[in-house]
Amino acid sequence: MTQVSTKTEQPSFTASVDDRIVEWFVKDKDEIIKRLVNKGFERRDVIERARELGLSEQFLKKCSHGNPDVAMRVCLGCSERFLSVGVQNRLCPRCRNRS
Ligand SMILES: [Zn+2]
């Protein structure tokens, strides 16, 4: 990619940052968001990113009475990373709906 940013360097949401966000949201760990903010992320952006990943109150409710092994996993159908609720959950919502 040859994108040149004119703004002051902003950290991007890499795969490992996504993992942190999931961890933060599911485990409600304030220190994680503090660490992300220290890295230069806006708290607002992190919350928005969490929403993009599929993290929501509704999602959390679903998790609370199931297996809480939530993590970003690679979809076996399209190889995209998606929010998975357990090791047995290996298809992203898009692929699941397709089959
Ligand atoms: Zn997929």
C-alpha cells in the first residue's frame, strides 16, 4: 500500500489490536482500553471498532449463558477473521447464512 497520511501518525487496527479489543469487551478490562489509549487510539474509535467487529450488549448477553471462549478466529469458508464464540464456531455469519 502506498497511502500517505498527512495527519500525525495514527495507529491502525491490526489483528492483534482487534484481539485486545475483543478481550477488553468480553472481560470488561479497563486496563486494556487504557493501554490502547496510551498507544494513541481514541477511546471512541476503539468502541466503534468493537461495534464493527460485532461486539454489542446483545452479543455479550448471548455469551453470558454459553461458552465464553470468545476470540477473533479465521473463517474456514472465506479466511476472513471474525468474532467467534468458541472453537467450534469456525464460520463467519456470512458463510453460515450462505450454507
Ligand atoms: Zn466466512
